[in-house]
Amino acid sequence: MISFQMSKEQRKQVSLVRQLAQEEIAPLALEMDQAQGDFNWHYIDVLAKHNLIAPIIPLEYGGRGLDCLTIAMFIEEIAVACAGLAAAMVGTMHAVLPIIIGGTEEQKEKFLPLLTGKQAALASFALTEPQGGSDIEILQTTADFRENVFLLNGVKDYVINGAVAKFVTVCANSNPAAKRAFQFFFVSSDQIKVNLVRNTMGIKYANTAQIAIDNVKLDKQYAIGERDSGYLLLTHTLDIGRTLIAAIEVGIARAAYQLVLQYARERQQFGRPIFSNQGVSFPLAAMATSIDAARLMVWRACDLIDKEEDFTQASSMAKMYASEVAQHVTAGAIDIIGAAAYDTNHIANVYFRDAKVCSIVGGTNNIQKMIISSLL
């Protein structure tokens, strides 16, 4: 049955996450956006106290075992407060999805508990490379099988949580002679070299790095799934991940909308609130409508994932539309607020930059259109 409302339990849990986000995360959002130097673990500690780093991890491994729909609701609330923190969560869940879907029982018991509980760490998912991100056919990170061990070599770029992760889930080309012969591997943080930490335009709290993997030797126990069989695991992971990124975009749009709505009601011009001008109130009405539509598209994709039905097209549609909505709403918020919002110290400026970056994370809108059109 299709439902457009949260269940009683979801409503209770989302309310708790919203309170946590608004009281302990949102007040520091500007500070975190402008922070320089070492990664600030405060936000991660806040989430870890409530076992929210990777709530997708099953109960038997210390996680919360939540369904995708509830997780998307959580992510929206976190993103309203700080999109960079929501991106760090989604980056970690990208890393664990290949384990949950295709890992052995031993791998799950070894790696998943590292990301749960009050001392939870972060993980990262390494796919993109310097020479290209959208074209995975030219993956140059290699995994050579020699003398009963894998030898990994390559460089990964724009890796969220890359320099602060406990482990990295690396996608490598395990057979250059074959097409799409990929495999995932667990690589611990002490086996990688951080080439640089990126100074990104948005989601600045999320540590984004370029990492090098140089002659890393791994036993078979660190390889996920059968050799050369990782392509379907990759697409499955990316499809779920896109839906969660779309939830971040909904959160960003909602944050900008709530900000500008309050501003329009309070800002006085010519003796009355600017909200009384249709040139302001009508765009706000359009914003509210588009945000609601984007959220429902995310919920639909999540519902298909949870029911184990075909969700690839729905995921790409949600990602594309939510990113367009977030960019439109954040730009519109700056138009209404005016000159003050052009200052990088203004929170509306943060929302605008976050929306743009998230439109690229997980695949640009043109990539989503390619996927959607291929399934028409």
C-alpha cells in the first residue's frame, strides 16, 4: 500500500533526530563551514552517541538496522542542519553497502562493528579517479592476483572521508583484459597515502581527499565477492547511494526555504513585510511545492529499495530532480535575501554552495538523464 505519511515509530524517531540536529549540529554549521586545519570530530561524536553514523548496518553487527526510507528521513534532518555531516554519513554508508550486500559473515563481523556504537569511526568509498569519474569503464586502479594475494595500485580522488576513515572500500579493476571486471577491497587507513585534502566549494565539513594505494598487499579475506564480479555490486551500491544523496538535497532545499520564509515574514520594506508582495510570496509557494515533490520522489525510491523491487530509474529520477530543486531554491533564497546572502559568512551562501556540490556527488544530472533514458 502506498502511504504518504510516516508511521508512528518513524515520526517518533525522526522527531528525535530533528531535535538533535537543531540543538547540537545547526548552531555550529557556519563555524564548521569555515574551519581550517585538522578535521573536527565533534559532529561525528554527536552522531555516534546515538549510533547514527551508519544506521543501515544490521542489528546483529551493532547497527540500528533501519530501512532505507527511515534513513532517508534521518539524512534530510541532518542535512537541514549541516549537509557536510550528512555527506559524511552517506559516504560511510556507501562504504558498507558492498559489505552488507556481498560480504561474507566473517567480513561483516570484522568491519561493520567499527562503525557502530559511541566510539564509531567513519569509512569511505573510493571509486572516482583523477582521469575521470563518470566513465567507470576506464578505471585504472588495479588488483593483480599474485602468489595467493592481491596487489593493489592506483589513485582515488574526491573520496569523502578519505583522510579520516578507519577503512576504505576500494573499487579496482581486477582483470584489465576483461570488460567491467571489477572487485571491491577493504583497505585500512594505515595502508593508504593521503596525497591532499580538497578545499571543496560546498559540503566543507565532509573531509574530501585524494588518496594513493601503492603496492598494497591484501589477502583474499579483504576481497568482497568473487573475482571480477563487482560490477553489479557497484551499480547496486550507487543506485542506493543516489537516493540517500537526493535526501541530502531535499534537506538543503528545506533549510534554505525555511530561512527565506522567516526572512520574508520579518523583513520590512515600504511599511510592510516583503512576504505581502506576490513577487516574493509566489516564488516561496513554488519552492514549497517543489521540495514536497522532491521528498516524495525520494520516498518512492526508498520504498522500492526496501521492497527489493526495481529502483534504478526511480533512484536516478529522485537524485536528478532533488538536485535541481535544491539549486533552484537556494539560488532563489539568495535573490530574496539580497546582498547579505552573497557574503560567504551568511548561511544562505553555505546552502547555495552545498546544493551545487551535491548535484555532482553520486553522478551529475546528465549522468542521471543517461540512466533514466536508457530505461525508458
